[in-house]
Amino acid sequence: MKSKLALLLPIRCLLFISIFLSIMGISNKDLSNLTYLWSIIVTIVNIFLIILLVILTRIKHSSYLELMNYKKGETKIKDVIIVSIIVIILGMGGMYLSGLIFYQKFPYLAPDMVSPIPLWIAIINIPLLPITTALAEDGLYLGCGVNQINNKYLKIIIPGFFFALQHSFIPLLLDIKFIGYRFFSFLPLTLLLAYIYAKKKNPLPIMIAHAIIDLFTVVTILIFSINPEWYSQLV
């Protein structure tokens, strides 16, 4: 291991679990009634983690860009398009396949992931969640994970595992089926992203593709936030 930064890999899992449980304790509401908060919580955790990564890299006399091995001018539009297509196909395919396995439905998408939220937050989250998620998640799992682990197999397996695992707690439901569904929805994609990054060492195509697929989700949340009756028909 090149750096202790790799020890941060479980941090998002721990943050999501602790935040949802804290809100449950304060509000006296069941976790199933708090799932709509997931996109808000994710954005807050993203901002916290970006700040943390910036601080930690500065302590090491480095920077976030160096952590990610970003080099200006190396990214080709062709690479962004190819990675974006892979992310969309494998991301959606993984969710559909996992839904078939765990819920015997095809296509299956968890309604909890597109619950309406206050409209003004849904609007703000259109740019905020995709951008901060790409910076925070890829900074953590690729920068602190793939870049900081020496073993050529473990540098893909360990970050890919935690990259997928964090989704099991977004939102937090103490339901093994839901946790399994969320984990296996993303595991093929996160392992592939770790592999691509380990080979190419260029974070930008991955981060852009990551932001694009998250943009689909926040746009869907916005649509249901504008028209909650459409969401009620979905569930």
C-alpha cells in the first residue's frame, strides 16, 4: 500500500449508515419513511468528502488533481463517449439483472430511488449531485483506492467492492434483499471502472460518464417532484 489514504475506502458506507440511523433516532421515524432523503444526504456527504480529500492531500504536500493522476490535455472525446456508453449500458444492465435476481421482475427499478423531494432542492441537485458524486466517489475509490494499492488484483477488487457496497446503504434499509439488490446492481460496473482506471490512469472519462448516469437519476427525481401524482402511480 502506497498510502494510508486507502484506509478511507469504507468511509462512505459508515457515513451513510450513521446519518440515516441518526435521523431515524431524532425523528422517531422508520427508515422506510426516510428513503426520500437519500439524494440530499448523498450531496452533503459528497461535499464533506471532497473537502476532506483536499485537506488530506494538502497535508501530504499534494493536491486532489495529483491524487487522481489528472493530466491536462490527455482526454479525447472518443474516450469519453466510449466510457459513457459502457457506464450507461453496464449500469442499467446491472440494475435490471439484479432486480430480476432479487425481485423476479424485469425491468425492475427501486421506487425509493426516485422519491419526490422539495422542488427547490430537486432543482439545486440537478448540477450539484452528479458533479459532487463524481468528484467524491471517484476521488475516494479511484484516487485513494486504485492509485494507493500496489497489488494489481487487489487494487481493482478492494476499491470495486467498497464502491459497490456503499450503494447498499443509499438509502439505508435493514432489508437483506434490498441491500443485496443494490450491491450486485453496481458491482460489475465498479469493478470495471477500477480496471479501466488502473489501465488508463485517466480519471476524466470515468468522472464525466459517472456524472451523466447520475444526471439521469436527479432529472427523474425532479420530474416526480414536480408531479408527485406520477410517482404515486409508479409505487
